[in-house]
Amino acid sequence: MSQSDESIIRKTGERGKDTSDKGILEILEQNAKWWEQAAVTCENTAARLPSGEKEEVLLMSAVYRERASMHARLIEQLRGSGNGARG
């Protein structure tokens, strides 16, 4: 394989990776928003429940917030690797 062929493959691969990362970022961003919305919904629901029933719903809210946070960290990592940073 010539040096020119390798250069074309490398450029094509980089473009494919950038496109792939963009799609992954979009999905992660949407998921983060949905997890956060789920947490808010649980909190609002828990506020209307009697004391003995709200704890489980508040626990679900905490889990959903943690999921939103995990997605946010993944987004930061992907954006960092896309800018040439290594983590």
C-alpha cells in the first residue's frame, strides 16, 4: 500500500470517528436530559406522597440523577478526547 493510500485511509477513518463520536454525544446528551427529567418527576411525585411511601420514589430519583451525572461525565470524556486531550 502506498503512502498516499495510507493517508486517505487515515483521513477517512478520522472522519468516520468524528461522525461516530457526534452521534454518540447526541445520544448521551439526550439520555442525560431524560434521566434528569425522570429525577425531577420522581421528586415531584414524592412530594405528594405520604411519608412512608415517598422514600422509595426519592431513592429512584437519586438513582436517576446519578445516571444523568454518569452520562455528563461520559460526554465530557468524549469531548475531551475529540479535542486531542487524553484522559
